[in-house]
Amino acid sequence: MVIGDMVADVYLEGKIARISREAPVLILEHAAEVVVPGGAANATYNVAALGGEVFAVGVVGDDYAGSQLRQELSAKGIHIEGLINEVGRPTITKTRIMAGGQATVRQQIVRIDRESKAPFSEETEEKVVQYVKDNLKNMAAVVLSDYGSHTVSSHIRENVIDYCKEAGIPCMVDSRYDVMSYKGVTVVKQNESEAAAAVGLKTINTASLRQAGKIILEHLDAEAVLISRGPDGMTLFEKNGRISDIPVTNKSEVYDVTGAGDTVVAAMTLALAAGAIYYDAARLSNFAAGIVVRKLGTATVDPVELKEAIGNHQE
């Protein structure tokens, strides 16, 4: 089960026609419009791509973006009954205007974000909590995917973590801005900048990375903390005191890191759900990340690609 900020990433594509007379801006001829899952929705997409059965839980609007997001997730076999609609609240949408021509590279020229800053109603929160409570017994693992858009409120967060503890189900959190609020969670995933901010550091070096990982682990009483470090790979901190540095698998072929964190979360959570130890789950997620960063845009990894990458790897 993936609970969190379900985002519709909208790509509006246009061919460059001319310069406008009204202002010094490009006029684009509309070529295409694509909606792809972003945020927590991308995490669910990644789980499904890797062969997992996944339940998406969050809030989407009764609008075009929400309809397209539901359609995209459902087409991948993802359970969408947990996507709650709150009247008057728009789907969290990030619209990218992409421009290009026949002889030019397509590039993003502006992004427009749409989301409500108001907290959810008590009724919506209770619907989310009730759905989780009713379905959690059928889950092998849970992900809390917090992109800072307030879907994972304190009420929802505390109930989910408590339910997972009672059921003995691993619960993993990936929180961009507020990870230190997730006390009692099983596994934490952060990148270097997020981990630095969580412990009050501006940047992280090798020494402070160790310090940050231990602080997060102890403060949250977690079983493991995984910090992704870009070209330097990953570092896994475990409650038993073990610290493992995991090098990247394709240092020379990084093209696009968009959505790679969601791939890491999906692969590691599925591995834990299948009974893997934390170190093996982290290594598996590292291979998955090494594949997805070679793809442009928000992308996923399938089991065949993952198996091939592991088989081709040499220590």
C-alpha cells in the first residue's frame, strides 16, 4: 500500500511557431498533452512495474487531471479504491510546458503548479484512515510517500504507523521536508540534502553523513535508514549498528534522476515484503535506481531489466 501525495504530472507539448507580437515570448502550436503519475502515484507505478500488487491511497480532485491519473493507475492494475475525492479540492497538478521544433531539442520552458494549501476536512481524513484500517491486514508492506503537499497529516501518519506496528508490517517513509515527524516507522529513505535538512545541516560530507544517519535512526526509533548519495551511491544505517556503503552500478551513464527516489522506495519495499534483509533490499533498490536514471523523465523499471542488470554486474 502506498499512501501519500498523488500528483498528476502534465506535459503540454508544442512546436515553436514564431515570436508573439503581444510580448517577447514564443508561440507554440499545441502538439500533445500527456498526464503521467507523479509523487506518491509514481511510487505506486514503480511497484506495479516491478510486478507488485499495489493499493494507492490519497486524495484526488473531481477534475480532468484526477480522472486521467485514475485512468493511468487503473490501466496498470493498481487498486484505486483508496483515492478519495474531496469536493472543491483540485488534484495536485504540475504542468510542464515543453517546447521544441523539428531541428531543436525539446525543453521545459515553464512549470505551473496547482494544489490547495488548506488542510483536509476531518471527513476526508477519516475516510483515508478507515480505508487503511480496512485493508491493511491484506498488505505485506506500506509506504508513506510525503512530497510536502499535506496528504500525510499527523492524524493519518500516526494511525498508519500504529496499525503497521500492531500488524507487524514493515512501514517505509520517504518524506521530503518532515521526516523527523515519522517516529516509529520501520525504514526511512532520504537523499543527502533531505537528510542534511532533517538534522539541521546545510551540507553533508562523509563524516556528517554518518552523524545524520545515526541521528535520524535513533530519533525515529527506526530499524533502518537509507540515504541516497547521487554519484556516490547509497549508505544504509541499521539499528544493529551496521553501516553499509553501497556504490553506484552505472556511474558513467546517468542521464536523468527524475523519480529515481520513487524507484528506490518501490524496489526496497517490495524486497522487504518478500522477506529480504535490509542490506539485500537496499542493494536491489540500488540496481533499480541505476537503471531508471538512464531513462529520460519519470520512468520505471521492470523485473527483466532488473534481473539483467544484476546478472551483468561485476564487483
